[in-house]
Amino acid sequence: MSAAPPRHPPGTRIAVLLAVLAAVTAALGAAVLVRAEAGLSVRHVTVGGVPMTEVRAGPPTPDARRPGVVIAHGFAGSARLMRPIADTVARRGAVALLFDFAGHGANPAGLGAGTSSPRLAADLDIAVGHLRAQPDVDPTQIMLVGHSMGAGAVTRYAAGHPEIARTVAISLPEAGELPPGRPTELLLIVGGAEFPGFRRAADDAVRRGATVGRRPAVVVPGVEHISVLFAPRTHEEIARWLPSVDGDAAPRPFARLVGAALLVVAFAVGLVPLAALLLGRRAAVAPAARRRAGAEPSLRGAVLLGLVVLASGLATAVAAILPTNHLPLAVGGYVTGFLLVTGLLTMGGHRWLPAATRVPGRADEPAGRRTPARTIGAALALTAYAILAVALPIHLGLTSARPVGARWWLLPLVLAACLLFLLGVELVASGRTWHRLLVVAVTVVVLSAAAVVGLAPGFVLLVVPLFAVLLGWHVLWAAVLRRYAPPRWLSAVVGAALLGWPIATTLPLT
């Protein structure tokens, strides 16, 4: 008689199924990203210290000249953020050139004191000169496209260079520097859900050019300052504004975002089998522990909520005078100080609260103690996984997330601040998912309010949505890890990678 096949516990079978699902989803995401590149020829160059990316439909054809389009990103953006626009114009027959302004993306040079017009103009001039010199580009048909800060840069440049054929300004911040009637061929695009100032700037620019050339303004409904870059209407308007076209391919602005989103799902699903492999079987929760973790007294909850509000509120003021605010990382220096102070105050306040108002210890401690070596190994592996999970989708589908220049030494500072903040979150939440969500919501609201009243940089309002998504992602990961009852600090370490890596690698160097 043959031996009976081995029986795997239900948890093991589920982990295997989730591992397979994660692999399939990752493969699908990679296929979508590969398909987004189909039919395009891409070349990376660095000219005058400015990293550039040329995008064409097919290889260069010197015997057939095409229009050239220089695409400039906005503040805290990068060439990679503008890649969908490059794909659209390339498939319509143009040669697209993306580049990174100083301090952005792959450009390690500091931006200097503010986003000075001369520095932006110098980088833009290098890009225009390089594109004009390409053998398959018609130098008389150069078009400029810019978003936000880049929109201001391209309109100023085109106003002073009449040889530029056409210009597109997406979310132009202000039009006060534009001389009347210049540039003559200017398309203005603004999102319907953007701050009113962008709509006023577009209307002002239209009035200044009402008697000379063409200057239409297009409002794209339902999109804000970032999503306007991915709206199909935006891409269609830019394609129609080309000096000449040799193609009618439909824009696919969401292709890279969809591929990146599938990778995010794959990493999230894959966390479950990875945690099971590294941390062992789920810990059983004793009935007594369940009762101890039951309904929390309203007084305790109110005190802890007040602690978080007070800590984050004080942090908004203190962060403005901390040395971290002078780090060569625009906006990120303030956010680093804010997280650092919030974490320290939360941990200190929790330590000195009366015992009656503290959250009791964890209710799901494992029956057996893990060896320190296994715990440290699991922490290192999960942290590396978290970095890959956040950096790879952002870099492939949204914007540059690769450290360059000063970002390498800024990374540990930002990660340390995020770690202290998340340790404070773990103390207050005591392993409860809805408590983490409440703390995250309070932090996001307080930081947004600080930007509105002027305590925090105004640009914080534009990065708060990403900040909230990253914190929410940490809450999801912490909930998964909690099922295996790891040490409290492990969730904070993994979360610090999820939160800190984008802050240190995507915000501008100064």
C-alpha cells in the first residue's frame, strides 16, 4: 500500500496560492510596462550635466525630418513623470526630448537658491540645443511643452526665442513675466480641479496674447495638478498642437500607471507568503488576551488622540526651525523634521501618561520566542522587500525614485525620522489597525492645515495625497505583519522604508 500524501495545513496552502497570485500579477504588470514601450526607440544621453531621454517612433531617420518636442517637468517632478506625453507625441511622428532640471530626477546638481529663472533657462537651453542638432529633427519645427514650474520656464523661453514654433503650458503658475503677444503660438491647459490660481494664470495669459497669434485655453474637467498630465484630453490637445503630424495613434497615458499599479498589488499580495516564510506560523490569541484587547475606554482613546494631535501640532511649528529644515532637500527637509518631532513627542507623551490611560500590551504575542538572529534576518529581508515594493513601481510607472548625488546621504536621515515617527504610531496604536488609521488621518490633517496657514511649505499640499497613500500602505503592511506577532519595532522599520524612500528620492535637491 502506498503512503498517504502529506497534508499541508490550510495556512500553508493559502500562502502558496497567494505567492502564485503575486507572481502572476507581477508578470502581468511587467507585460503592460513592456507593451507601453512597444514601437518606440529610446536613447539616454547627458549633455552639459543635464540627463536627457530621446523618444522616437522607430529609429532615427535623417532623410525624413520630424518636429521636435522638448518636454519640461514641474517642481518635484522629473523626466519620468512626463514620459507618457513623450510617448504620445512620438507616436504622432515627433521626436520627444525629456530632461531633468537641476536637483530633480537623475540630475544630481543642486537647484540653488529657489527655482531661479536663469538656472531653469540654462537647462532648457541645453535641451533645446541638443534636440535641434539631431539629424532627424526639423530645427524650424521645435515645440516646447512644460508643466507647472516647467510651464513657466518654457513660456519665458519661447517669449525670448521667436524661432520656437509652438508652446504648450500645462498648469502655468503665473503669466506676469510674459510680454504682450509673446509667445505667439501658445496653448494653455489647466485642470478643472486645480487651485483657482492656475485658472487665473491661464486667463491672464490669454488676455496678454489676445491680439497676436493663437492662444487658446483648455480646461480639462475632473483633474487636478498631477492627474492633468495623464488625462486623455490633455494628450489629444498636445498632439493636435504639433507643428505637423505623421500618425494618428491614440494616446495611452495610463499604460505605465496600470503596469505600476499591478506591481503594487503583486508586492502587497506577496507580503503574506513572505511574512509567513520569514516569521513562522501565525500566533494563537488566548481568550484572556482577547478580552484584554476588547473595547478601549473612551477616556483612554480621547487622551491618546489628544496626544497625537498635540504632538503633530507642535511639530508643525518646531519643524520650521530645526536643522532638518535646512537639509538640501526641498519640502522633504521640513517633512523630515515634522515626522521626527511628532515621533519623539508621541513616544515621550506615551511614556509619561498615567498608567490608566495607556493602551495595554499586545494581545497576540507568540507562544514561543523567536531567536534574535531570525528576527533580525526577517527584518532585513522585509525591509529590502519594502524598498523594492515602493521604489520599483514608482520608478517604472510614475517618477524617478533612484538615489543620486546627495540623496545617498540624505536617505538614512529621512529613514531615521520616519522610523521614530512610526515607532510612536505603534506605541499609541498598540497593534490595532483602526488606531493606526486614526493616527495617520490626524497626522495628514494637521500637516495639511499647517501648509494652509503657512507653517509648512505651501507645496506640501500637493504632496500630501502621496504622503497619505504611503502611510495608508504602511497601515496595510503592518496589519499583515501583526498576524504573525513580530516585535513592534519590525513594523516600524518596514514602514520607514515604505515612507522614507520616496521622500528622499523624489523631492528636489537644493
